[in-house]
Amino acid sequence: MTVPGWGIAAALLANVLYSCGFVLEKRALGRLPPLSVRHPFRVVRQLLGSPLWLAGSLALVAGFAAQLVVYRTLPVAAAQGLFAVGLVLVLLLSSVVLGERTTGRERLATVAVVAALVMVAVSLHGADAAEMGRTAPTGTLLWCALPALAAGLWLYAAAGRRARRRHRAAGAGVPYGVAIGLLYGVSSLAIKGLAGLPEVAGAAGTGTGRLPDVRAALALLAASGATPYPYLLLCTGTAGLVLSQAALQRCRASLLVPVCSAVSGVLAVVCGTVAFGEPLPGDPVRLALRLGGTALALAALLAMDRRPAPPTPVPEPPAPAPAVVSGRTVSVTRRPTSADTFPPPDASQGAAT
């Protein structure tokens, strides 16, 4: 038994949709006033007033639908290995559309992610490739999710305090990415659980697993309401909406998104494999390809350049023309201002509000 090819296709489609969505949102955020997480309702109102941001959000919603298909087809470890290819698109689109500069380390990480994708794809052929868990014990899932949520919120607050210090604002992108990655990692666990609920609801409703549409919908709602999946998804979705948009406005997309993807991938693979009880490939070669490909993708993401992008050079102001007073030429010298002594920070690395 082999994994259907449309599962891999859905993972690649999700990568395209997520990458395009993040880049569109970043482009829209550059045209909005600074967002403050202290005023979440104002943030939502500002975001909903931007058509470009709404287009990016629609792309992310479509990527969420494709991700549901992936988790219904592939194990967590395999899915996260395929999702890592989105780094290639993020770097390309952020360079072409947003004008962000990429470093040699980032380009090398792109090559490593492509190699990791090939390794994971090869490991998806075998008798046990399609074996996956549908649900996770509530206690085990909460033991994984709640500490990650608490750590993510605490780290985001710490990153905000760090960014308020003028000389440390440029390095806030990495802790922001780690914090949001923890939230999105819990979201991945919730999405994985929701993807398996139709089978659970069908088996609980009738002996044959076939239900009329109305009864199937009611059984699905009852099954989902009795699990922590929708509540975790609502919590992480609400908090992630405000926190991720504020961080994305302040940081480079080519830095924030890869770091976020790396952390969420590690959390989903480690906690998801344990919580859902999914077996790893029994063949040593395929096991090495699966684990090695996932580890290579995550290592490449974590090795991304953490330095801020080089600032755009500001041209020197023209020298003032000499003034003529009573037939004599007088040189006029401009006094230095505070802007000359303390140049403004890079716009892509602005301080947190």
C-alpha cells in the first residue's frame, strides 16, 4: 500500500498558498500604521480594512483546507517534511515582491530544503507509509499543547520588551518567530485531530460508517465538541492572528516565516508522533530517509541568517549654496541635528509598539 500522490500534491499546494498569503499580508502591512498587540480589536479593524491583506488571508484559508487534506493522507512527520519546501517560495517571493535581500546562508538553506523534500518523498513508499493515527488522548494532547502555548505567549512578551530597546530591536525577529512557531505548532496538532474526525464520527454513528448528510454533520459536530481540537484551534487562531501580523509588520518575512516554520515543524513532529501514536517506517533505509529528511529541513530553517537585512543607504543632503551679503560671499554651515547622530532604524526592523 502506497501513499496517494494527491496527498503530496496537496502538501505542495498548501506551500504555495501559505507562501503567497504571507507575502501578500506583508505587502499590505507595510501600508498600514504600526500595529499594537495591546489593542487587538483595533488591529483586527485595521487589517479588515485592507483589501490586499484580505486577499492574503483568503490564500491562507485555502492553504488551511489543503493542509486538512494532507493530514488525512500523510503522517505528521512526513507532512512536516513536505511543508518545509515552502521556504523556497518564501525566499523567492520576498525577494521579488517585497525587495528583501537574501544572504548566502539563506540560499544554501534553500538547497538543503529541496534535498530534504526528495528524501521525505522517497520514504513515503511502503506497506506502512499510510498508517496514521486519527485521534489523540486528551490528556496527552494537553500535556503537549498547554506548555507550548504558555511558552509562546511568554516569549512573545519578552521579545516585545527586547524590541523596545533601541540597540536590540533588529534582533527581535528570531524570538518572535520562535514564539509564533510554538502557537502554530499547537494549531498543527489541532488540525491533525480535526482531519481525523470524519472517520471517527462515521464509525460512531452507524455500523457501516455511511450516514445521511444531516446525521453525518450532527455526528461530526458532536465528535468535535467532545475533543479539545476546536478549542485549541480557536485559541491559537485568535492569538496568532494579532501576534503574527504585528511581528510580520516589524520583521523581514524571509526571516520570520522560516524560523516560525522550523519551530512549528519540530513541535508538530515530536508531539504529534507521540500523541497520535503514528508508527515510523519499519524499513531501516526508509526510516533513515524520513528522519534524516525532516531533520535536514528543520536544521536548514534554524540555520537561517539571523542578522538584519543591510540598511538602504541614505544619500547625503546637498551642500547649501553660499550666501552673498553686501558683496561678500558668506559660507553657511548647517548645524548637525539629532537625526544625524542617531539615524532611524531599518523600516523592516522597526521597534515594537
